[in-house]
Amino acid sequence: MFNTFSDPYIQFAFNIGLAAAALTLLLVAVIIHLRLNLRKSQRLEEAFIDLWRPILMQSISSNSTPQLPQLPASSQVYFLKLWNYLQESLRGIANERLNEVALELRCDVAARALLKSGNRAERLLAILTLAHLRDKKSWDALVVQANRDDSLASIHAARALINIDPLEGTSLLLPMLLQRQDWDVAQLANFLGSAEQAFWLHLSKNILQMDKSLWTRAIQLADALNLQLPLQSMRYIIEHCDSTETLVTALRKAGEPALLPLVRNYLNHADWRVRVEAAGFLGRFGDTEDAEALMAGLEDSQWWVRYAAAQALASMPFFGTAQLLALRARTLNGTSLAMLDHVLAEHQVRPS
Amino acid sequence: MSGGITFTELATWFIFAYFILLNGSYITLNLLSIFALQKSNEEKLLESLPQVFKGLEPGISILVPAYNEETTITASIRSMFQLTYSEFEIIVINDGSKDKTLEVLTREFALLPFPAAPRLGLETKPIRGVYRSMQYPNLRVIDKQNGGKADSLNAGINAARHPLFCGVDADSILARDSLQLVVKPFMKHPEMVATGGTVRVANGCQVTDGSLIKVGLPSNVWALFQVVEYLRAFLFGRLGWSKLNAMLIISGAFGLFKTDVVIAAGGYRSNTIGEDMELVVRIHRMLREQGTPYRIEFVPEPVCWTEAPEDFKTLKNQRIRWQRGLSESLSSNWGLMLSRRGGPPGWLAFPFMVFFEWLGPVVELGGYFFMIYAYAFGLISWQAFVVFLFMAIGLGILLSVSGLLLEEISFHMYPKFRHLAVLSLVVVAENFGYRQLNTWWRLVGLYRWVAQRESAWGEMKRKGVGSKPK
């Protein structure tokens, strides 16, 4: 064994080596092919952009749609890429002008076809296009896309639905907006900007009926959109939520002085993150009575609570840095003193 | 050979089987990476659209440990201010530099002492002072006694204000959108605890004021070999493991972590060489033991460029240290190996690391020596000897070429045909000597770990930029 080339073991190893060599050659060929294709495609796209960008820019700046050249089917994807890029870069009337050009070139039809039978990249492009075009005919197909597991396709389909009909879109999507953790809140806030009133309407109407586990995300979304939830809803959530996460989020978002008596109770909460948010709230809405409680917070075992308490004191209109300096002068606790110095330095006030 | 199986047969069969298993695993990782890159390619259109920042992105503290970096620190920090991200702070940790790093920082960024309230989190060497920039409100400098990179990072974590922190080497060159890219997984998955991005070799690239201007290839042959190594290590090594949520390494040159999770894990361990890998393995172990759902993800986009060693001695020392770091990371987290709750990290990645990366040098070099010995003493025929080399080198070249393919289907950072031609030659050439040399250095690293021989941080001969894949 292992002494002749006809040995099955050696033959096996030889075959593996041979397969590796053949695959290597194949991969090299694929690499060269990919590079050639890329070059060709880049050249074609550059030439397309050179021709079409000025036309689209002209259509944006003039009152009427200019004479448009023929758009070959082979260039449709290039066009949609350029068109979507401009759509995302511009605002207002420019978007409408671009829509007119796209409809003239029957891009709505092309996008619907891509949505139906394109590959994933083409489907994403189609969803984006249909969102900008607010294409009502694609409603059902977009609902299907919004329900898919694909995070990117689904969130953009949700955006399209909201663009097409803000009221119906938010109503339909509210459960998903709150449940789908893979839909990034910052991105949703961008999408929901045009439908924030509709969203606020649905959210404030339903928030107390929905599962408590959805409250955190509901408040985060409202916060991202700078929407104020009704006072009684906020009060109810703070009093009845089961999770610390929700409580922290709710206290951070709480923006009504009427919640002051309720929030005061949380300054001594067992979880330091809650104490931090309670201190922050007292800094925004607290009165002289709260300043005393915040001074006690300067001796908290948690750095972040001490910091929040000092910041809250510094931000109180009737307290501020002058009072903080006075407080520093009579503070004996080293930890509190260090935090006061820290915050005073942040406010660029030097203790004499 | 009519009786039972001989030792020679057994050893030969074992070596064949090992090489096939090793390369089979790599090919599987490669396939996983192809699928991941394909998906990422499909999303490129949307990624390339203008980004709108709402200020809702989680804040990031960039931690920059600096030891004797007076020549590079200013350009590095200035380039970090160019990062496109809504909310970040930069914390430079001067780790008892013997040169004028602190003076340079003070002069260039108008630093003034800041009476920071001490935050007792992770244990570190004593802090000598904290400074704040009068020009840049989001720049702070911590001056501390020398304690090493891990100790510096811990000091930075203690001072970090944001829920995420990013450890960066002082001489790394970051892509302008690097933070945007590595933070994305955190925004999609609340259970994300760490992300890492691709690190590329900066040698041969045009760098001005700490920013990468033009991508190129180095003329130095050692650096060229490393270009191919980095492609392989990042594009199919880490991306493949990431798909299985079993990535055990995030490069110290650039990685983003959830601050509270790292504090809960105890921060960086300062008595290990491979503190970056050790931390990631420990996080896996801790969260697996707790049964906490989590994710650690790799972002394939090139986010960080680093200077690779260009001389034999520095490269050798670096590789020896890496192997020691790997040994320490695995041995100190042995509880993850095949543990009940280990999941893919404990049942796939950890055993893979143990058998193929940690003990690999023993088997690989043992295989080469055994074959030479067996051939010299007539235990195997010349055909068997040649076939063994043909298979081992053939599979090595295949893997290197596949790294190049992944680069070509994804980022094609090397734009010229000449680059492609040079890289194609290098992927073949590195299999004739360089890889074997690397294996030898890893074996030395393993020996030094076993013998507990200290291997001091070698001085890296730099031209301006620097760090590592593993």
C-alpha cells in the first residue's frame, strides 16, 4: 500500500488535487469574466447617466416635461437606479416632476413587472420606485412584500404602502410597525414622517389596548417622530407596565408636568436606569421640593444617577449653576463633590 | 501488507483525512460567504442612496489606545472627526507613552484638564488625568499609567458615555462611513452585542492626513502575501462564521461592542496577548451560559485599513504573538467547548479553532515532515509523496483563489487589471513557502505558550498606519 500510483488511496488524493486544480482554473476564469462584465456594465451605466442625468435635471427645473428620448428595455434598470437616487436626494416639487417623467416612460408598468418577476435586487428597486410613484395598482402586491421575512424588502414595501395611503397604510401596518424588531426605528421615523398624523391617530387610539410588550417600541416610535402621546396613556403605561425597559423608555419620553407627582415616586426605584430617567424628568419639570431630592441623588451608589441628578440640578431654571456652586461649597461628601465639579466643568463654570 | 494496517498507512490516512477535513470546512465557510455576499450585493442599490440621519442612531464612544504615537496620532484623530455619523465621541487613552503623545494632543486639540468624576467600573492602572478639548466637545483624553492595550481599553470603557463603544487602533485608517456600516446590525437586531468589519492592508495605498485616498497594492512581497491573507481571513473566514452566529474573533483594529455587555463580561483581560479574541470568546461563553439570546455579526464592507509588517522579523513576531493569543483565548474559555448550551460557537467554531487553527500547525508541519521522512526511508513511494504535495498545495491555492473571487463578486477594491494579475500570482506563490513558514511561526507560538515563555510586544516598524486579522 502507498507504493504504487494505482493504489486507491493515492488515486483518491490525486483526484482531490486534480479537482482542486480544475476548480482553481474555473474560479480564475470566473474572476476574469466578472471583471470584464463589471467594466462593460460600468461603461454602459456611465454613458447612460451622461445622457439621462441632464434630461432629468432639466425636467425638474422646467414647468413642462421635456421631449424624452426612447428608453430601451435594456436600460430600464439603469434609469430606475438614477431616478430613485434623484428622488431620494430631492424634495418637494422636484419629486413630482420626476414622477411625471417616470409615468411618461411607463416606469410604473416596468416596476410592477420587476416586482412580479424580477430577482431580489430588481424587486427592491421596484418597491422603491412604486413607493415614490405612490402606485395604487401595486397595493396588494406591496402588502405581500411587507409581510415577507426579508427585512429590507418588507420595510420598503411598508414605506410604499404608507406613501400610497397614509391613513390606510398605518392602520394596516400598525401591528407590524410595533412587532417587527428587524424594522429599524430610525428608518421607520424617516418613512413615517409624511404620515405622522395618521400614525399618531392610530397609536393613541390603540396603545392601551395593545399587548404591554409592545409599549416600549410604541413609545420609541412616537419619540422618533416627536409625537406626544396623550397624558392619560402615558400615566397608565408608567403605572401599569411590567418591564423596566418600558418604564425607562416611558420616563424618558414623558413630557407633561402633570406627571410630576407620579414620576417623583421613581427617584428611589430599585433599578438605577429608572432613577436616572426620573432625575432627568425632575430636572425638566421639577420644583424646589424636587431639588432637595436631587441633592440626595448626588450620593447615589450609581455614577449615572449622580450625574443625572447633578445635570438635573444644573438645568433647573430656579437652581442653575450659581446654586450649584453654592451647593458645592457646602458639600462634604467626596463622591458628590466630584460629580458637582464634573458637571460644573461641563457647564464651563470654574469653582473659585 | 496483508496483515493489519501499518503505522505508515495509519499516519498517511490521518494526514489525508485532516487536510480534507480542514479544507472541506474552509470550502463550507466559503459557500456560506458567497450566499451572504450575494445578499449584500442585492442590497447595494439601497445602501448607495443618500442617507438621512435623524439623530436616532445609538451613540458610539470611539476608544483609541495610544502608546508612543506622537507621529501619527494627530492625523488619526483628525480623520476620525470626518466620520459620517450623528452621535459619537472620541476618547484617546494615552497609555503612559514615553514620547510626546500627550503634548502633541494637548497642542493640536487645545486640551484642558477636566475634573472627571471617577467611575469605578473595570479595574485599570491609575488614571493620571483627564483632558477635554476646547475645540472639539466630543474629544476627551485620558492619561494613565502604562498597562497595555487591554488596560487602556478598559479605562476608555469606564469613561464611555454611549451605549456602544468602538475599539480602534491609533494608527488605523477608518472609512468615512465605517460607523454607519457597523452600527446597522444593532439597529435591526436588539439582541446584537458586537459587530466587526473587514480590515484591509493599507500598504501600497495612498493615505493623506489619516484618510485613504486611493487603493493600491504594496510592492513589498511580505505585505503582498498579507493582502491575500486578509482577504481570505475576513471575506470567508469571518463572514462564514458570522452566518452561523459563531464568529469568535473581532479584530482589535476595529470592532463595535455593547458597552454594558462588555462591562458585565469583565472587560478586556489585560494579562493576555489576544485580548480582542479573548473578549469575544468570553462574551459567547457568558451569554450562552446565561441562556441570553444574542448575536455577534460581521459586516463584510471594508471599514478599516491597517499597515501590515513589511520585514521578516516583525512579521514573524506578530504571527508568534497571534498564535499565543489564540492559545490563551481558547484555553481560558475552555468551558465553551462542546458545552450543553454552546450552540454553534461551542459545537462548531470552538472545536474548529482548536483542531484546525490551534493544533493545526502541529498536524500540518507534522504531515510535511512525516511525508519527507517516509519518502526518505522508503516507507512510501515517490508517487504518494508527490500526490500529497499536489493535494495540499492544490487545495491551498483553491482557497486563496476563492478569497479573491469573493473580493471580486463583492467590493472589487483593487480596480486595475494589473492588480488582479498581481493578486492572482500571489495566491499561487504564497502556497510555495509562505504558508508553510507561517505554519512554522504558529508552531513556535504554540510552543511558547506551552512553555509559558514571554513574548514581548515587538516593535512594529511603521511607515504610518497598522493591525491584524487572525
